[in-house]
Amino acid sequence: MKAYRLISISGSGYERICYIEDSFTNTKYYAHFLEYDEYLEAEQLISKRTKGELLRGNLRIDLVTNECEVNEPLSFIQPISDSNHVEAIVEVREIIDDFSLYAFVDVIDDIVEIEFENSVNYECGSRIKLIGSLEFDLEED
């Protein structure tokens, strides 16, 4: 688990979009997570999390529907403002099953789980260009 400083957070229902900063590298990301014990009604403010709070958890890329193998340098961008949308080129490190694998993501500087919406067939060492959602698996309090 890594530590991230909470810069900002928004949400509705159980859904949250947070802007977090890696406490070691100072890299900032927008990520999505579910806050199971705080449901927000319309116009209700978030009370469970506060700006500056240290959160522990793991980043992963989920809901990947657009992907292909490439021979390009590793990359990672979040081109949509205030969104957990991510476009990246990652390097496969370990196959989990037909729908998921572990891959190195250069900007995150870590190996993260990647989950696909469809069955895929890649080998370790392959580079994949993908579009997905950056998810934050928050460690339980």
C-alpha cells in the first residue's frame, strides 16, 4: 500500500472522484473509489474525508475497453480535466487470467492491476496501449 495526500474530493451516492498526490513522488492523479459507509444525497457535502488527509491504498486501471499491443515508449496521461479517465502505454509483467494482468506503469512507478472488459491474450513483456479508468482501492480504516 502506498500513501497519498488528498488534495480534493467530490462525489454523489457512494461514488467519489479524488485528486491525490503520491506522498513519495509528489505525482498527482485523479482516481475513482467507492465510499461504502457514506452515501451522499443531492447537494450533501462529504464529511468522511478532509483535504490534506493521508490515504493509503493501491491504484489500478479498470474498465479497459480500448486496447492494443504497440511498440512504443511507456506513457500515462489523464487528458480529461477533473476525471479519472486514463490513456496509457504499460508493460505486462504477469498474467492473472483472461481478463486481468499486472503491468508496470511508468508515471505511477509501480506494477498495478489492469482489468479488461473483454478477454485478452498478451504475453509478459508486451506493451499495451489502453484507455480506462484509474481506480483507487482504499485501505479500510
